[in-house]
Amino acid sequence: MELAVEVFSMLADATRVRIILALRESGELSVNSLAEAVAKAPPAVSQHLAKLRLARIVAVRHEGTRAFYRLANEHASQMVSDAIFQAEHSLGGVPQHHQPEAEAIRKVSA
């Protein structure tokens, strides 16, 4: 259970969540590309990536002097998606991720 708490703690940072989303979308990115994607300075992104790497959330591949990062597995990406979905429920109304279901129910009811 303590390890799960550490994972949630690691994901409790907006920049790290943005990094995970950028890697999910692009697959593999350099530090500079990630910095641009998350609108942060490369040194700050490097520090976040080091933490994510230690937590085994991201993996790194070196090519010469450049480092390319990717998600180590699908679990962190899924947790971020689930957190976004949960947050949508707190907004009231039909959450965006339920919109297709709500539309299908309306068509059946009509």
C-alpha cells in the first residue's frame, strides 16, 4: 500500500501529469521536445523526468548525447486518464467521457 501512495504522490504534480500526457500522445520525446510540450524550461523538465525515472514511470533511451523518454508501461497513463475522468464527475452534469453513452441512451429513449 505504501508503494501505491508513493505513485500517487509522484502523479500529484501538474507538470508530471502533463509530461505523461505528452509521452502518451507522442510515444517518445527528447527533454527539449517535452519542455516545449509542457511549456516549462528544460532543466525543470529534466528534474521531473529524473523523479519519474526513479519511480519507473518513464524509461530513457540514449542516442549519442541526447536522451529520449517514453512511458515505461501503460499504467501511469491509465491512472492519469482515470483521474481526469474522476475530476469531470466533480463538475456536475454528464461528464465528457460519458457523452457518447448519454447520447446513445437519448436515442434509445426517443
